[in-house]
Amino acid sequence: MRNIRASGRDTVLTPLGYLRAQIFLMTPVTFPVWALGALYFFLWKEGKPFRVLGWAFVVLLTALIVLNGKDYYAAPVYPMVFASGAIAIERFSIGNWRWVKPVSVILILLGTLAFLPLFAPVLSPEALLRYQAKLPFNLQPSEKSMQSEPMPHYFSWGFGWEEMVRAVSQAYQAVPAEELPDTAIFANDFAAAGAIDLLGPKYGLPKAISGHQTYGSGVPETTAAEQ
């Protein structure tokens, strides 16, 4: 996170902006479920033995807000509050409130279908852009570099890798044969390095090296010297 800020790529959100991003990240229709799930650990007597999970949820969100973490960094903490939210809904579904459970399931299913194109590649790129244009809200980019992308970066990053690797292959094959043993392919980030590692073998390319995140910790000393 420090490196992201140092490189000027960070998109800083206000506390309310970060919470808003969480609602859209989990889809708005599921917000009542996980919000109720978080309260379950504090307000329900039977949730008291598991209150540490509620504090873990609160502390993690607070830490990410204070440290300006990306919105999706909090995603792994949601399964437990979804589970406790389901328990809370189950407890509400008694007597005259029996309708709560089936209505919750129907609303979540309908909401999931409505927002599915934002999180799964079920539409063509052209259809996705038309779908996004009709939404009553704009998606928050996770980095400044993503602000000009027409669709979410996890979709945008699915394009162009084959062409990039092919171009790298042409440059690599142009290196004189006597220099190839001392030639390495250096990538600025894990995405480009991953593309070289995944698609490069069919072009006869070696594994990429990179100083980005865990790629940097895996560079052999001799390779780093040759770099």
C-alpha cells in the first residue's frame, strides 16, 4: 500500500466513500444481509460466543479505511458476516415474519442476476458497455490508472496480453544469439510478468523477472545480477 501511494497510483476514499464501495463491491442487494450479520455478533445473545469475529470485521474495515486500502482488500472478511446474517434472517422468520426468509432469498437472487454482468463475463464487451451506461451509478476505480478504462479493470485486463507477448517475442528473437544467454525479460508489474510466464512458452520465451511484489522475492541472485 505504501508503494502504491508512492507511485501516485492510489485512489484515496473518504470513510463514507470506502463504506459505499463495500456496498457496491458486495452488491447493494446483499447489504442488509452482511450488515445484519455484523450486528448479530454484538446484539444477539447466541452470537456472543463468536463476538471476536464481529470485532475482526470492524477492526479490519477500520484499519483499511485509516490506511487507505483498496476497496477489494476487505473482500475475504465477508463470508463470516454473510453466514451470521443468514442466521439472523432465520431467527426473524418466525410467526408473522415467516415471509422474511423467502423474500430475502428472492431479492438476493434477483439482485444477483441484475448485477451479474459487473462481476462475471456474461456479456460481450460491447454489451457490457451498454449495460454500464444504463446503470444509475458509476463504478469507483481502484487506482488512478484505471480511471480512463471503459470497464472494470478485472475485465479490461483480459485484453491485449497475447499481442504484448507476441511483440516481446519479436524483440527477444531479434537479440543476437551470443547475447541470448545473458538476456532477461523484465516486467514492471505482476500482470505483465504473469502474461509472459503463461503465454511465453509457446513463443520460446523464458520466464519473466520482476521486482513487483512476490515476483521480486523470487528472483534468483544470479538473474538479478544479469538484469
